[in-house]
Amino acid sequence: MLGGNSGHTGQYYGDIRLPMHLLWRFRTKGPIVSSPAVVDGLVCIGSLGKRFYLLSARDGRPYSFLKVGSSISASPAIGVRTVFFGTEFGDDGVYALDLINGDMRWKKDIPDVSASLTLAGRVVFVSSGSGSIHALSTEDGQELWRFQTEGRTSTAAAFMRGMIYLGSAEGFVYALEADTGREAWRRELGGSIWSSPIAHEGHIYVSSFDGKIHALREDDGEVVWSFQTEGDLSSSPAVCHGTVYTGSDNGTLYALNATNGTLNWSFTVGSPILSAPLGNGQVVIFGASNGVLYALDAETGELNWSHRTGRAIVSSPAAWEGRIYVGSMDGYLYAFGAGEEDEGAHGQVIP
């Protein structure tokens, strides 16, 4: 799922060999803002062209796809034999697809699902643009509980130790019991929260639209530290090996000490960063609105590698077996790695 796990940390535990090159790209029916989910050789991705695809992670060849009635901007979550994704603006809802044959197992009507889905055990957590969050059974889509926030929310719920955490446009972070939906605490921050919180090792990391990133205690939401950047923060942060990364609308990626929030380094690309970073302790990878995917040295922030796509990258990268997968607004899903380029997998499109 987004960030590779239910805490959405963006931490990858494998090696990433640089320099990478393009292994394959798959053309979808519309721009991609959703982030891919990859597991066991299968990559799942939705597009604004009202399609959801199941592809081979090795060569990009399609296994199956589903036409839906509206665009897909939410990132999917993969569970046992099932992938879950949401749609928005017209045919609103959550779908569960069988990973083996691509058949639809169930659909649940929920309005405006633009936030990434979160899977924890046998429950999938779904945020609605109407300000509600829903806990659904993975088996049949039955609603187990729902919680209404103070206003609009478009952030994914981060899960950690039996609790879920989400933000709202009114500037609140909510902590809810994952089993019941009961509110444990809420914390008001200084700006709207449009990016998804990160839950990791007892802390919740949250970027807000006033340009600050905060570290909150999981127990009571007390602010441990805050760091003021020089631009609004729409991108979700990532945390990896003691470093928190967050991209800014001013085109700068910040690397902060996760314990005290001090600045380790920053790297400026000159174009808004809406893509959540991905790191493994040696490399941090992210996309930018200039259409470039960047790989930086995690310790120094020096540029190690980059690749330009046809349009802006809003999608957040995912990793599998050393390969990097990311969508672009040019309508292609890209796969990068250290292997040999597969020309035969380029340019495929399903009507």
C-alpha cells in the first residue's frame, strides 16, 4: 500500500542499485496520480482514465483490468489474494478485486474516495472527502464502524499498535481505536492537513499546509518537535533509518533528524514536490512536478540519478526486488532498475 506498509513509512528494506535505467513502461488510459502497490511479482495501479490494472512487475504485461465509472486517484492496498481501491466523483466507492482472476469480489458505496487505502489485518480503512473514515471488513465490505471528523479529509489513515491516525483540512490530527472507531485524542495544528500522516516507533509525523512538519507522541498527541519549511506541505512525509523526509510545494526536499527535528540537509528541484519519498537508508527517491524522478544520497542529499518522464510526477514510488515503480501524469507507469531494458513491454495500452 502507500509507503509500503500500514504506517505508510516509505521505508524499503531491500537494495537499490544505481544508476538505474528504464526497464519498461506501460501506457494507461489517462494520467496517473495514484501510487502503485507491488507484491509477489504483481503491480496494481489505477488511473484518472477510469481503469484499474493488474500488471506483471517483471515486464509490465497486463494480466487484467477493470473499467469503472469514475477516476482513480487513491492508491490501492493489497491483501491476501485481494486488492482494494477507491473511486471518486460519480461512481464513488471501494472495490475488492480477486488477484488471481481479476474478478470483482465486492463493492461498497462510499463518497469521494481520493485518499489512499490502508489495510490492517482483516480491515481496510477508507477516508472519504466528506470527512468520514470507514472501517470495512475485507471479506465482504461490511461496514464495521465509521467516524465523522470536523470537516473534509483526504488523508490516508496510518495504523500502528491498534490505533489509526488521520488528518483533516481543519488542521486536526485524530487518533482512533482501530477496533471500535472510538476517539482517543485529537490535536489541532496550525494549518490544513492534506498529506497522510506517518506512524513509526511511537511517533506520528504530520506535514501541514502552513509549511510545518510535526512529530507527535502516539499516546496523547503532544507535539515533540516541529520544523518550519519555506513552503506549503502537500506531500506525505516518509521516515527511514532515523530520518524524516518531506517534500515542499516550493520544490525542496527536507531531510530531518527524526528524534529532534533538526535539519540534516535539503535539496531543491525548483518544482513542487507532491510525491511522497521512498528510502532504504542509502538512497531516497521521489518525483516532482517537473516530471523528474530523483534518487539522492540519503546521508548527504547529493543527486545520484534522475530520469525525466513526459509530465508531472504526483504518484509516490514503490519498490520490489530492487526495482522502482512510479506513475506519471503522462499516463505511463514506469519501472526502473539495474537489469536490462525490455523494449517489448513498452507502450502497451488496454482500450
